[in-house]
Amino acid sequence: MHPAVTRENTRLSIIAGIIAYAVWGLVPVFFKQIAEVPALEIIAHRVVWAMLLMIALIGFGRGFADAWRVARIPRQLARIALASFLVISNWLTFVWGVNNDHILETSLGYFILPLFNVALGVRVLKERLRPLQWLAVLLASTGVTIEAVRAGGLPWIALVLAGTFGIYGLLRKQLPLDAASGLFLETVCMTPVALVWLGWLAFSGQSHFGSGATLLSWRDLMLVATGAVTAIPLLLFAVATRRLPLNMMGFLQYLAPTLTFLLAVFVYHEPLNLTRTLAFATIWTGLAVYTIDLFRSAGTRMASVP
């Protein structure tokens, strides 16, 4: 059951959505602090600590019962396992990109994500696009092509981020689980592999956790905090999506890649030449067209309600 739509609930939901997207947009600053740790090790810690945090959080509600009910269905369990693979691929690509000075390309991935979702709807769900949606997808494809020509190859970081998260979102829509229970099951699926990898690193003397001069170094605390960085914005996002209309969420989703883009250019000084600016400008134009269509569609639906 969705919470009652009141002015106070709407205001709190907008705040929750802004915080969630702001955290996602600024998270490169967090991962840059542990750039010396390999991306695979960071992701393994992210999985383990997120799972422990989710156990604590859903233990206060009926999340365990909901998760267990879905996990007992083989078809749903297979979807959860596939969703886990997609989300861990997304995390790994993002962290690798951030810590190897490709923050601009990570922002590009999340700029094209909404338009990738539109294309995914056509290919998988057999949805029909409105004319402005076709134009938006065409502009995004043009922008990606310009970036590919500039880079001498496909912007694979951006495409992997958009592709894995887009398909992950499609799978999650087919699971009768809230965000907390879903993330719990996904991290449960990933945890055995993560623990084996962390155990191997510790056994071979390659682990960065617990290798400092003190019992818990700053780096250790940052690795533990990856669990909160993963879980908290996702839960705030779930609060926002339950109460806010789709057009408002569609507008808020541009906050994260915009902040990431600004970080890349003005804080980490990644190169932004004329060709790359043209690629981003083309994609931004596509997003503007998409947003206009989103608001027009929402207005039409509202006008048709008696």
C-alpha cells in the first residue's frame, strides 16, 4: 500500500529523492579516497558490508519473510541471481572508472540511461515510442557516436553502466519485493563470492583491510562505510519513488550525473575538448526532449482524468 499523498509526505519525498541522487552524484569523491584499493576488493567489501547493514535494517520489519517467500520460487531466484550479476558488474565498472580517471564517462553512462530505458522498452516490452521519444533516442545515439569517434572506440564504460543498470531495473520491476528486501537478496547471492575473494586476498597477503599500523585505519573505516554508501541512498530512493509522480522522478534523476560531470571537470580536471562537449550537448538535448515529452504525457493523462 502506498502512503497517503499529503503535502508533508510529498515534501519529505522530494528531500529523500534529492539526497539519494546527490549521494550518487558525489560518490566519486568517496571512492577517490580509497583509489589505492583495487576495484574488485572495494566491491567485495561493498557487498559484505551492505548485506550486514541490510540484515540489520530489514530485521525491524517483515523484510525477511518477504525475501524468503520470493527466494523459494526457482524462477524468481534465477531473476535475483541475474540481477545480482548485473548490479555487481555495474558497481565494478563504476568504481574502476572513477579510480582510473574516467569520471566523465561514468556521468555519460547515467545521462544516457533514461534514453536506454526507452529503447529497452521498445525491444523487450514491445512499447511504441511517441515522436519526441524517437527524437530523444536518435539524439542520444548521435551523441554516443560522436564520443566513440573522439575516443577511437565505443565509450564502453558509459555503455556498460547504462546497459547493466537498465536491464537490472527491468528485472527488479518483475520481482514482488521492495528495495530493501531486494537489495538484501541480491547481496546474499553475491556474498559467497565476495567472501571467497576477500579470504584469498587475506591469505595471499594482498588485502588492504587491516593492513594499517592501527587496529582500524581510516582506509578500513572507508571500506566498511561502502555498505552504507550502497544501502542508504537506495532506501531513500525507494521512499521517493513510492510517493512522487514519474515525471518528477524523471527530472530528479539528472541530478546525479550532473554532479558527477561537474566533479570530473572542475574538481578532477578531466579533459573536456570541443568534440566531447558536442557529444554531451547532443545527449543533453535528447534528455531535454525526453523530459518535455514526459511532462506533456503526464499532463495529458491528468487532463483525461474525470
